[in-house]
Amino acid sequence: MSDLIEQWQERVWAAATARTALQLRGGGTKTFYGREPVGEVFDTRDYCGVVSYEPTELVVTVRAGTPLAELEALLAEHGQMLAFEPPHFGAAATVGGCVAAGLSGPRRAAAGALRDFVLGVKILDGRGEVLTFGGQVMKNVAGYDVSRLVAGSLGTLGVILEVSLKVLPRPVAEATLSLAMSEAEAIAQLNDWGGQPLPISASAWRDGVLNVRLSGAEAAVRSARARLGGEGVAEDAADAFWGGLREQTADFFGDAALDEAGTSLWRLSLPSSAAPLHLAGQQLIEWGGALRWLRSSASPAAIRERSAALGGHATRFRGGDRAGDVFHPLPAPLRAIHRRLKHAFDPAGILNPGRFYDRL
């Protein structure tokens, strides 16, 4: 593998010298996310394999090109999992792409986000230098935690080579409940439950129906089912529901819904107790009210204005103009910080340029 790293270093050196943009890509399952990719494709899949895994320590170190499904299968053999439930969006998804995208699934509100499970990373920066940050334990960083900075950076700061992730045991028991209620009722109820010792690991509201997943010890799940009420969902149906939500294969997310009339899928991050959106379109609510998916043809300005008024921000997740503003516009001070970070890791600006914002 050292020979491959040397080849990659030479390629990055040459690209930096020539100011040639490189499009970092693993399995390519998340190229839709962010602004339009540009540059020569830099495929990371050859650098693959598990570096170390000690189940009793709940940590795994893996090379970035490793298929995400392969890592999850290995963890499952030991009764463990990636608790943030990263979406694959395709069979070719890699661990590096998972970390670079920084996306988390239905369990995120209960277990934490992907960045919370990143213990350490090894990257190849825009100068062709191999840099290592963090390690294999939670409290090992003095100063800025660059490992978590890389999570969700969309390859703009460096080529992810290796990553160390914290893993967790799979829950002993799970059950899904379905309850009929309005959007406002669901938001209020989820926030009320959020302040109680309930084993809620996921929630999703759409079209007057709230689905809640319970995870944990048998006794805890059984007690919560009796307390919350609602109708139980069969295990197979529940697995299909949460899987469709995680991988966005459910009808709500279908490509057919993003028609030629300008409909986009928006991802709104809001305080969990924020009021209903009152925007035109179809909506699905996750994470106890903190994540609002909106399928709408409303103008980006209207959606972002409403999001800001509710204390959050909006991302055009799928569809629409990928060359324009996909992520919520940054205030000048934050944009300056982004620019300085980009220059520190990639002074020539060759790594996935513009994936977040124009000229960044």
C-alpha cells in the first residue's frame, strides 16, 4: 500500500504545480450531494482493507476505499454496528465517501452524528503530504480536533486515507410503533418524549402518521411500548421502513418526485421544537423534529428565509441547480474561516474545488 500512497503523492504534487483540479471519488454514490463535481477523477477505491479491529475496544481502523457494506458486515459478525447508521445510496459506497459526506441516518438523534464517532484520520493534503490526526480513543486531542473537521468536508481538505471509528453493540431488542397525529402534535409529542428516559432510537412523521423506533434492553423496550401506545409494526415492515428512510428508497425520496417543474428535495436543520414549516410541498420529519425533509418547488429564497426565521438552515439535497447555492449561504465571517481552512490544507485549491461554495 505504501507504493500506492507514493503514486498518489506524486499525482497531487503534479496537480498542485499545474493547478489541475482533482475530483476525489470513492464509489460515486454521493456525487449528487453538494455542488457539481469538477476536475480529473481521483479514484480512492484501491486503498482498501481493515487496518485493525478489536471488538472488545469498540474501535475499528479502516482504509478509505473499503466498501461500507463490507465494514458493516464485519461489525455485524461481532454483534456491533456503526451507530450513526450512515446511508449508502448504492452498493459501491465506501468508508471514505461515508466520512467525507458526513451524513447520518435515522439513529442520529439518539446515538450522535457521524463526526461524533470519528476518533482519528490519516489524510493526503493538497501539498501531497500525509497527515495524521487523532487516534483510537475518545480523549486524545489537544487543540483543534481536525479529525472531526474532515468529517463532512466533501474531500475539500484532503484525500482521506484511513479512519478510526468508534463502534457500538447492536441493541438487544427493537420495536416500531405507529401513531396517528398531526404535524404540530408530532413535533410537540417528540419533544416531550425527548425529555424522558425512553429508548427512542428513531422517529419519522409523514402525512399524519408518526413512526417511532424503540431500541435497547428487552424490558426497556417492552415498558416503552406499553407507555407510548400506538400500533405495533411487524419486524419485516419496520426494517423496510427504516431502511427506505436511511437509503432514501422510500417513495417520498424517489427521483420521479423531482420533476421538470423545478421540484427539489430540501434538507432543513432546525431546532427540534421549531414550529411547522408552512411551506408548499410534501414534508417528512426525522430526528425528533430537528430534521425536516421538504419536497417543494418553492423558491430557494423563500425556503431559506423560513428556515432562518425558525433558527436553522436549508440545504438543497437533490435536484435543482447544482452549480448555484446548494448549501445555506455563509455569513462573511464564517466564509472567511472556510477560506482560511481550505488554504491551510489545500493552498493550490485543487481538491474537490467548489463542492461547498463557489471558489471554496
